[in-house]
Amino acid sequence: MSITTKLVIAHLYNRFLKLNYVWIALILCSSSGVMAQEVDEDQVSIVKVWRDLNGDNKLYINVGATCNNYDSKRLFAKQGYSSILSLELVNEENKVTTIYGERLPDDQMLMFYDEGIWFAEHEDIQAVFIPVFYCRPFFGAEMPLTYIVLYNGKRYMYYFDFFCGSRVSDTCSLAYSKRELGKKVSNLPEPLAKVFTEYLWKVYTSREDLFPNHLIFREEKYAKTSTPFDLATAYNASYPYVLLDKVNGYLSERKYSLSSTYLDEFEYIYVRDELTVDVAGFYVQDKTIAQKASSYRTRVASDRDKLLEEAKFFTRRSQYQEAYLIYRVMLEEEAPSA
């Protein structure tokens, strides 16, 4: 990634943090005494930048009240909130905006994962394929999937249905023949339509693919797509915020078992390699992570309260890597050994 791209993504990241400032302030004003304990809505904000024949591209996505599947403690509501996706793609040649909240009966909500977004190039211009999932895990034999595709100043919407076996482990397949599927996406340029249909056939083969969590996207089949030149991503979501905030609250009360429970879940979803936090593919490429952990370790006994305040500040700024390191070393130093 070039220095210019790093500066641009830093600027864009600060922009969407400012957009979310009011929401964060409301969380901080919670009367619970522990930040974010009362959050009912899981919100996601994403910024992506890359370069192609249209110049510098900037994609902004915000999804209010997602119901993402975290295999977790049911911290967020699964229905009843306004679940709207808004996006804007801007480059030197055109601008595309859209708002989506359809196909949501009975106050159901959207699931949305940055990891599910993928790209394909045609005539030196990147097409962006953005999948939208739905919150009800039990659709019977039929499960829906929506795609928003952006290419060269145009926005395409596609609605698909899959037939699945009755058991969770059963396979799923598109409810169309290959010819019928080809007709559904025939308004795309032919090379992109071909890539799209092949992806749909090969990737979405189980209920887990259609009612996913973050971990499903680590499977090899999701990695077989191209990456735009100088692609960079900034990401902000409620869920890592809430998990780390709960750790902070329980550590403040020296409730080590509860602290470990929530930090273990954070690690299960967001930690890659040793001590490296990866939130939706956005992680700190820093070879000094272990050294930082060691520096925090030396302060646990003498500077405990200040460390907790620093971690709270890092979480508020979506600097999950730093907050996580503080909590990990505090638990290692203070928690009674099993």
C-alpha cells in the first residue's frame, strides 16, 4: 500500500468516525456505568479506497441496526429496528448512491459483512459485488440473498433464492437453472456476468453461507477473487466495541471470569496470528505488537486505573488492537490461575 493511500484512508476513517460520533456519545452517556452495556443496535460503517481507470475510488457504506450472527451472547436485537443500508461510490468520472432496506417482512433486519464484498475487473475498471444477507435463520427450505453490484457509474440490484435441505448441515443450491440465472444477470457486461454466476454457484452452498458469521469468510472459496490496486479498508462496528467495553467494566470490578469470557469471544472472532486483531480484514501491520504488550505489562501493578481509561479511549476510537493488548496483559497478570 502506498504512502498516499495510507494518508487517504486515515482521512476517510476519521471522517466516518466523526459521522458516528453522536451514536458513540449516546453510548457513553448510558446510565449503566459501563460503556455500551445498553446498546441494542449493531451498526456498521465501512470505507474502501482503490484505484482503477476511473481514478481514485472512495466507497462509503453504512448499515444501521444489523443483526450479524456472532455465535455470541445475543447482545443485540434481531428484529424491530430500522435496518437500512446506504452507500456512495465516488470517483473522478461518476458518483453512485443507493439506499436499500427492502425484502424485510415483519420487522426483520439485515446481516452485513465487509468480508463478503468482492471485486472483479473489466476493461481496467473494478466492479464491486456487495452481498446482503437476512436475519431469520429459519427460512424453511428457501433462503434469500440480495446483491448490489456497482460498475462504471451504474448500480445493479439482484434478488436470489436458494433451496436448502432441512438440516443445518444440508447443502443449498440456487433455485434457477444456469440459463435462468444467466438471464437474471444479463444486464451486466458479459465477462462480469460470467464471473458473477460462477461465484454464486460455487460459493453459496450451505446455510452457513447464507446466514453467515465473520469466520465463514476465512474459508478458501471466499479468497478466490481479485484485489484492486492499492485497496485499503477502514471499518467500524458496534460488536467489537461492545465486547471490549464489557471486558473493561468487568476488569474494573475485578470480575476475572466474566472478563475472560468476553475477551475469549473477541479473540475467537477477531484475533489472527499472535495478538494481532483483525476486524473485517483491517488490522495493524505492526511488528512491535509484542513489545507494546510487554510495555503495558510493566504498568499493570502501578498504573491499573489509568490503563483501563486508556483502553476505554482506544475502544472509543476503534483502536481495537491497543485496547485488546491492555486487557490481555491485565488478565494474564491479575486473573487467578486455574
